[in-house]
Amino acid sequence: MRKLSTLEMLNTKADGLSAGVIAAIAAGIAFFAGLLDGYTRPYKCR
């Protein structure tokens, strides 16, 4: 095993997606699911 230089350590990529990106995608899916549900089954306010 060899020791990485500082420049090599800065250029490594450990993960494809961060937790924030995954949370934003999940929030977008939930928003559009609610939008579709509200459009297809409109309930009047009681």
C-alpha cells in the first residue's frame, strides 16, 4: 500500500450521490405524488 499525496487525496471521489441530493430527489417524488393525487381526487374543504 502506498501513501497518497495531498493532490491525489483531493481528487478522489468516494461517493456518487450525497445525502442531500438523495433527500431532494425523495422530496421531489413525494411532492409530485401529492400533486397528482390532489389533481385526480380533489376533495372539497370541510
